[in-house]
Amino acid sequence: MRLQYTYPVALGLGLALAGTATAQETWRFGLEEIEGSVQYEYAAEFAELVNEKTDGDVNVQLFPYGELGGLTDIYDAVQAGAIQLAFGSGFLGGTVPESQLFSLNFILPQDEWVTTRKLNSDTFIESDAWQNSFRDRGLVPLAIVPEGFQVWTFNEPIRTPEDMEGVQIRVMDNLLLRETYRAYGAQPTSIEYGELYSALQQGQAEGNIQPVFAHEEMGFYEVQDYMVFANQAQFIATVMANQDWYEGLPDTYREVIDETTDELVRYIHDVQQELNNERLDTITSESDIEIIRLSNEERAAFEELAQPVRQVFVDEVGERGQELLDLIDQLFEEDRM
């Protein structure tokens, strides 16, 4: 049975984080997503395991999306040490440019378990290139959480880059995503996550990119007519900690964190698979949205256009970007055959 958590009313970051003295040590964990999401399920299980492993000496307090402000507010808070732990994904590119690696399309295999397992291996997550990308910004990457394939929704059927020509599609405020969708012929626009439903409803955006569970929990499918599976990229989030806090922890607590994140690799993969399948069933049963699954030939047309964006990533990030790309290619070479 999960522990019960209470969340403060969002009265501004200072008030939201003002705690009272307790016998327990409290670690604050900022989420980019709402309750019921993949990130929430991961954080709730993390909180329970940490509490158990420390015999109740550590309580992990969760802050779902909106309670600490917007996404960049979460990143600012963990960098400043106002919270100890946080998730970072597409928007994190403004804080950790190298994290835009996972915004590149067609760099990961189709097997989601292979992706989850290998990205959490020491070969990748403990690599100097990945670790230093975060540590240079006062952060420590602890785990990687793939949340399912990114799925497109549109008001018109999209099967080719020609179909996407001129379509206004919402992307995270991320250089590589903007460049990728320009390469596909679309007109990328950045809209805050909490404002996206109304933007789609009012026609300020004509397309959207999210994992299935997010399309369902935020109701985006209600204001779009087509859902397109291109399997071009998975939504990847990184669990990260404030560096000063993490390095100041007793060795026993760092070991608890390492053990817990290791245990959660398989757990969260299974959770996201189940969650996305359930949410897709909900979407198809509660709406008339049409599902389109691109063929390998149709995917190849988008993949070809996406290739030059790899160089954009290297130009933006520098030598470390090339090192990360080479590492990804090496890590998944046999899985793409």
C-alpha cells in the first residue's frame, strides 16, 4: 500500500516550499506532469521505496505539475536547491543543452524495453559526456525514464512530409524540435503545456506531439481528429538531483538512491506500457479520432529529412554532442539491424 502524500496549495514557490520542522528528513521532488502520469507513478514508487529503505527517516514530498509554476520554474528550483529532485525532459534543453539529444528523431530503436534498459546502463548514464552535461549546470542525472513513443495528433490525416507542409504544430521550446519539424515542412510553435488544450481548441495550433497517456490525461484527443503513430521518437525524461545536495548526502543515502533507481527501471517500463495501452483504449472508446500507423516506407521519408538535424545538435552543443551521438549509435547499433 502506497504512502499518502499531501501537496501544498500553490501560493508561489517560497510559500509552497516553506516546511515545518519534523523528525523526518524531507526530499522535495518536482514533476513535469500531473497525478496519474508516468512521472507521477515513478515518483510515488520512488518515495515509498526510499521511505522503506531508510526505515521512515526520509519522506519524499511530490510536487505534480503546476504546484511549482511552469517547467522552467521546476528546473530553476532544483538548480537553486529549493527542491532536491526533479524530472527534466524536452524543455530541459534550455538548461542542459545536451539533453536535447533525445529530441532527435529516429535515433532510438523500436523496442522500448531495449531503450529503457540500455539508457539506464552504466555505459550511458555513467558516461562522462552525460554526467558532465548535468554537473556543469549544478545537477546530477540519476535515471532515465522513457515514457512511450511520441505520437502526433492533427486535424488532417498526415502520412507524408507533403501532408505536413505548413501545418502549425506545437513543440516544446527546443531548438532541435523546431528544426526537425521545419525539416518536415511544418510550422513549429511553442505553447506552455497548461495552455495547450485551449490553443488546439481555438486553432492556435493544428497539431501536437505527446506520448499517448498525455494525450488522454490532458484531453488533447478531444480537440484533434487524427492520431498518427510514426514511432519517430520516444518521450524521454531524466530524474535529476541538485548536485550540492546529492554530493552532501551520507554514503548510505546515496546508496539508497542508486538501489531505488535500479529497481525502478523494469517497474516503470511496465507501468508506462500498461498506462499507454489503457489510455489508447480510452481514447478510441470515447472519441471518433482516427488512428494512423505509418508503414516503414512512410517512416523512411521522415527519417531521411531528420538526418541533417543531427549536425544541428552537434553545432549547438559542440564536441560533447558528437560524443553523445556516437555513444547512442554504438549502444543501439545491433538493435536497429
